[in-house]
Amino acid sequence: MTDALMDRIKAHRSAPDVYDPPTFDQMADRIDLLMHEANLAKELVFASKDATPKKMVIFTTKECVENIMVMYGSHHAGDRYTVTFDGRNVPKDHNGWPK
């Protein structure tokens, strides 16, 4: 996927006297879009060898991951489980809280 505005910003930074800069409104719109994409709900997965069901999937934002992990860890303390958010492993301590 190409992003014409991002290409224009990069070109302007490399040769500011050649390219017209993007407007502040365009840059603000781009920032709003990036912030919105960062806050979209993503998959939080708890995969446990000991619990039933073995896999629990929640769609949430990054800001909520810690609270959900604390809740899950309090109910499944001692179980062998892994946590991933958006396909990436989330390290946890012995209580199931994120490190």
C-alpha cells in the first residue's frame, strides 16, 4: 500500500526547496489516521494447557491488555498458559501480570 502524503513528507524533508510541503490539515489528518489505526481492537489470545476452554480470544486495544491479563491471571494462577497480542508474545510474571 502506498501513501502519497507520507511519500511527499519524506521527499520534502530530503529536499525542502524542491517540494511544496503538505498542509497542516493534511498532516493532522494523517496523524489522526495513524492514531486511529493504533487504537483499533486487536486479538488478545490466552492459550492454556490446563484451563477449559484451551484458547480464549478477546478483541481489545493495547491499553486494556494489562487489566485483562491481571484478571485472567487471578483466575488461572498456576496454570501453564501463554498470552499473545496482535500475534506477538506478551511476557508475564509468575502471577500472570505483564512484565
